[in-house]
Amino acid sequence: MKVLVVGAGAREHAIVWRLVLSPAVDTVYCAPGNGGTALIAQNLEMNIDTEPECDQLAGWAFNNKMDLVIIGPEAPLSHGIVDTLMMFGVPVVGPTKAASKLEWSKAWARDFMRKHDIPSPAYEVVEGMDAIREKLLAPATSFPLVVKADGLARGKGAEVIGAAHEVEDALNRLVTAGALPDEPGAAKVVIEEHLEGIEVSALAFVDGRNVSMMPPVCDYKRLVDGDRGPLTGGMGAYTPTKYVTPELWAQVETDIMAKAVHGMLTDGIPYRGFLFAGLMLTQDGPKVLEFNCRLGDPEAQVLLPRLKTPLEDACMAVANGGLSLLGPIEWDDRAAVGVVLASEGYPTTQAVPQPVKGLSDVQEGVLVFHGASRLFGAAALQPVEAAAGKPSVFQSLFGKTARETTDNLKSDFLSPRVTATGGRLVTVVGLGETVPQARETAYRNVDRIQVAGAQFRRDIAEREE
């Protein structure tokens, strides 16, 4: 079986890792990939930033007879890569361009939720910078509130505004980050009620009609301990959580995930792929902060190590509309805690590339998923041991295996060297029988990795202790 994974982050590294562990998967490609995927798969130097580039990649998948394509990030979905792959007859996991509007238009998504009675905060859509400013500064406006740019913004499109004097700075940050256009008249935002509670991520496999829930995950979007600092793409995550009971998760499946899937179907926009709902557990029950049309990052990095059903089997069932035939998707009972190391200046500035040291010192059994890195001095190492049914060599992605590889190379020039390129660099994932055990393992190994200026939170999963 040949599989193409589309994307370049830690989520895609985790997907690739899960696939190469399977004896049923012969070859895994990743486009464009990163330093982590280069070590265990074959990276393709093909970009996915524009619609023509996505069309070209879809053509490559068809010409090279891929058995399955898994889309990681949101941008290729908005460019219609799934539509093109479906036209070519290539099995693909991901929603069409029309269905992925659930993520790439926050205004459309809020209207969809209202139409289908999906619990969510009160909101108002406002267009034009003058109208946005007028609404936010009106005497009747109460704070705190949330402002979200309508389109895709790579995790930088939301601002929590606590008072009127913060409005101008918040709007300027959205413009500077590229979440809002420079042309004031083209700006469009959703102004939402600010919800209080515990934030939980709900993810599911969806085949157009059926929903198979994943375990609940908690992630951390703020940069600094104590949920302070700017919003990021995610600084860590853990699963499971004591804040979610089986009864509550069944309610989330019925009242949110199933309603969304059935709503898309009745609206003539069937949804296939990974469905992600960011939830706030309020006193009035769970409410949807946002829908995403993909596996979360860093949620994927802690969920996929718990997945017992072969990932390619679940994905083929999604692509072919056959989740009901697959049977229950099984999950490991262990806990997983992931801690993200980000570059200096993230998320506001781009850091100078820095060498990553200490990867070979990571404890066996700990996973290091790369988000922004490049591998120098080594060709891709194919998963021979995994194909032979020996997955243990990949349990530590840059541990003993990497040291042995480096020692066996005759020239220092050829030795693998990893460089952090800026942004969210790696996610270090510890596993354990309990969340506290997994947390201790993760942080013990975070301290073994050195990148100049790197920053990370010290309180991931602390509330579970």
C-alpha cells in the first residue's frame, strides 16, 4: 500500500509515523514534509500553498498510483485538493472545498450551527473595519468578547478583548498577522460571546453519514503558563481528561458531531474526513468554539500514539464511506501528554534557524514529532523493521535508532543533522498509565532537547494532578 500524507507539521509527522508502523503500508510519501518525516518516509519537494500547486500534487498522486491520500492542514482543503483527487479517483481523507467551508469561513460556520441547532455562543458578523470598530466601541458592547477573522489565519485569527481600550491593539494584531486584509473595506469578523469553562477538543472519523469519536483531548492555545500571552497554534495537549465523563462524550457525539454531519448531508454538502470541534464545557453544557476540518495539532500528536486500529484501515473506511463496516475503532487506555517547543519570538516573529541538539538523548519510548525542521546529511531511512513487524525501533523517533544510524555512517559530513526553522519546532510526547505519569515523562525529555531561545509551557496537564 502506498500512502501520501499532505503537510509539513508535527501532525503530519505523527500521521506518517503511525502509518510506517503498519506491515500493510509499503511506502509513505510526505509533501512537503519536514526533518522528522524525512527520516522515516520520502519527502516530496512540492508546495501546497496555492490551488495550482495542490492540483499538481493531486496529479502526482494519480500518476504514481497512490492507494490513499491523507490531507493534514487546512489550506489545501480550501484550495480544493480533495475535489481534484476525487475527480482522479484517488481515495482521499478530507472534506471537499465546499464542505471545508465549515473551517475556512467562521461566519458561514456560525450560521450553519444556528441553522442546525448546534450549541454555540451568541455572535454577530460585521464587515468593514469602520463598522467593526464602531461595533466594538459602542457603549452597549460588553466585555470580554472574542473577535475572529472570517477566513483562514494559521491559528492567528482570534483575539480575546477584555476592555474597550484594548480594541485598537487587537485589530492591529489581526492585520499585522495577515488574518485581516490591509484593505479596510474587505475586513470581515465574527464577534462572539466570551465563554468560561474547561476547553476540550472533540475529534472524529467521519464517512459522510457515520461518526466514530476519538478520545477527548485538552490543548493549550496561549503561549505562557497560566493561559497568558498571545494565542498560538497550540503549545501542548493531553488525553484523556477527568473533566469528560462517558455520558458527556456521548452527549457531544449526539448534540454536536452527529448534528454537524447530518446537517452537512441535508444541506447537500456531505462531509468526509476528520472533524474537529473545539468545545468549551460551560455551566450550560458543551458549546462549540469552532469547527476544524482536520486532525488538530497538537491533538494528533497525543491521539495517534493511543490508536490501536490501523490508521490506514480507518482512513480507507472514511474515504470509501464504510465506517459502519469497519467496526469499532479501538484505543489504548494509556495517557499521553505532548509539550510543544517553539522558537524564540513565536508567534509574532520568525526566528533565525538553529541547530537542534539532544535528540539522541531522548528516552526510549518517548516520541518527538517535528513541526518546523529540516534534516541535513542523510537520505530518508525506510521503515524496514516496521515492515518486518518490529515497530519498537520507531518508539523513540530520534533515540537509539538515530544514534546507531549516525555511528554507522563513515563520514561526519553524512551524519544526520536537524535544524529548527522557526515556529512550533517539535512536540515531545510522553506515555504513561496515568496523565501525571505521562506528564513527568514528557517534561523529563523536553529538558534533554536544546534549541537556542526555544520556549515552552511548564503547566501542560498540570490540572490533572
